[in-house]
Amino acid sequence: MIRHTVAFRLHHAPGSPEEADFLAAATALADIPGVTAFEQLRQTSPKNDFAFGFSMEFADQAAYDGYNEHPVHTAFVADRWVPEVADFLEIDYARL
């Protein structure tokens, strides 16, 4: 199992329609084959400047690779992520 996580903040103002639209558009990632346990999360700690997180799981490396190459994912990254995300930290985990 691979757990793919990303913490991020947007260029948009908190609570803005643009922020809501970005988060709504990101739900399409949950429908990509191989994605399980998709979650959108709100950051609650004052220890960093990130506002949100996405988390999802994949059964194996092949499923994760398929997600990374899927046209819905690549389009989201190019059309939404790159222009709208101000900063992020991506971490992928496997169980010990």
C-alpha cells in the first residue's frame, strides 16, 4: 500500500469562491482508477503555513503510477495545481 499525501496552500483568499472551486475540482481525482480512501483535509496546526491536505491510497506502485499518468490527474496538475497552489509538501508513505 502507498499513501500519497500533499499539504498545500492556495493563492486564493481563504473562504473565497476560487478556493471552493479548486477544492470541488480536486474531487475528480477520487474517481481515477486505483485511488482509494481519498480525503480532503483542513490544516489545523499553527506550526506551518499550509491550509489544506489531500490524502489517498493505492494498492501498489502500479496503481500509483497509473494515477500519476492518468489524463485527469495530469490535466488537474497543469490546469489547476500549477497556477493556483502557492506552496506544497508532498509525502508518499509505505507501511513499515
